[in-house]
Amino acid sequence: MANKNGNLSAAKNAKKDEFYTQLSDIENELRHYRDHFKNKTVFCNCDDPYESNFVKYFAMNFNALGLKKLIATCYASSPVMYTQLTFFGEEEILYEDTNKKPYVIEISEVTDENGDGAVDLTDFELILKKNKPILLNGNGDFRSDECIELLKEADIVVTNPPFSLFREYVAQLIEYDKKFLIIGNQNAITYKEIFPLIKENKMWLGFKCGDMAFTVPESYEARETRFWIDETGQKWRSFGNICWYTNLDHSKRHEDLILYRNYSEEEYPKYDNYDAIEVGKTSEIPCDYDGAMGVPITFLDKYNPQQFEILDARKYALFDKQRNKNTYLIKDADGAINGKPKYARILIRKKEN
């Protein structure tokens, strides 16, 4: 009984990280980076390459992007692993003999498989059938030796990593000096492992930041908000604070933020014990103040490193009993105003033109 209860507790406390990105969201973001992919090898860690819209995107756009190779792996614990293999027919009986072991798919060439003059979703199954999967010895986890060797071969990593392992995933990309375009929660900006990378311009936000909807496995329970089931029975979850994180340069990163507000002591109070003014909204950054300013983390969606420099960040974890979680506030020793702490802030300063 003890083991059974332990397994139930483990299942209850397990992180539910299976959020599957829509093809339209991938297309809308990737269109801003097309020049980065010519003659490059792209690596997509995913739950199952046959399910992954990232793999679909790069397979369909392989020639248009001028890719050298596409590598995709699956993860042994994925609830969708092997759910889309039926189109291979009886000839692929080897899957039944392997006890659903993880695998890797490598694509080095894409042709118009059905001869209609275009590579699209109708070609996707034929492309994958032509490129046979290779079984992995491990579990397909991004931290496994096999996946690390595949990572070393890649130039750019594009995927939606597990939100609960975002810190580890980014740390690995930085360790192996890889270019990347990945999805994460906006709150990751405040992580002690992530913020220094943003401050040092080693990573930044992509184009899309805000609402994004994901399909989720059947096992996911219904929620009161941001959850629905479509007409096909597919379950969905959405979040209002999803960002693309990258170290690929893009045009939005070099757009100046138009400043039109004027500074006044009344509208922009200083923190009690830190020489910076409080700016409650990014749109309210004054055009005529040259000192340090505390701005919301949403500022990074408008951040131009030629226009501003990031000085620091302040946050203080205060336990919220009603929400049963930590609420992150600016460190009250440095950033309270009249003794009242503020939410997480990024400290910035305008650069001289």
C-alpha cells in the first residue's frame, strides 16, 4: 500500500509539461528569422517527431530555408509518443517489438513527394516515412548523452522545452554555445539563472510575447479558466504570459521605443533606498530623465540595446497565503516606496544617442 500511495503522490506532484505548440504560432514567429537558417542544422527536441509541429514546419520549409539537416528526437515518457505511427502501415511492425523506445529522425533532403509542385502537409507523412527512425538507447531526455551528442552537431535549436526545466534547458544551450529559438513563460525573465543572460545580451525576447494557446493530452484535467475542448474533443490550455526566447538577431530588437512623457517628481517617485524612479508602465518611460528607472518585466518586449542599458533587477519573494504561492516583489530594502514594496522591476537607463 505504501508503494501505491507513493506512486499516486508522485503522479499528483509531477510537472505537467506537455503543451503542444500550434503550427500557426510557429509560422508567425519563424518568418522573422528566415535568413538565419541557410546551410544550418536544426535540432528539435520534442515529445514525438510525428506529432511535433516544429518538425512539420522545418520539413515543409526545408528547401525554402536552405537547411542542411533537420534532427528531431522523442522523449520516452511522452503521452503522445507513438500515437501517430499508424500511417506507416503493417510494414513498420518493428515498433511493436521495441517496446516503444525513443528514437531520432534525421532529414538531409526533402523532395516533392506527391509531385504537386509544392512541399506541404500532404508531403509530411511521406517525408517521414522516407527517413527511417533510428532507435536510441536512452530515454530521449535532452540531458542524455545521446541527445547531447546530437546537440553538438546542431547549429540552431528550435522547440518548446518543458516549462519546469527551462533553467536547465537554457543552461545547456549556453554551455554548448548554440543558437536557439524557444518558448517559455514570461516569469522566466526573473529567474536568477536567466536574467543575467538577458542583461548581458546573451539572450532576448523574440517577436511574440503574450497570449498563446496549446493543445494538451487527454489526461489533463479541466480548469475553470483558459481551458476548453474543441469540436474534435481536443483539450486546450492558454496562457497570457508566453514569450519566445532567442539569441538570433531580429528587426524588432532594433526598433526605438517612442518616448513622449515628461519627468516630474510627483509622477515618478524614487525608491526609498535605491537611487531610481518608479515607472509603472513601459509606455510611461520619461523622455527627459537620464537616471536609473525601475520598469516592469514586460519592458523587455520593447527593449532595444542601442536605446537602453539594463542595470539590474530587484525582486523579493513574499508568500501569498490566498494564492498559496510566492508573489515576487521588488526587494524592499532597495525598492520600496514609502515603505510599500513594488512588484518585480528591471532597472534600466537610457543610453546617450
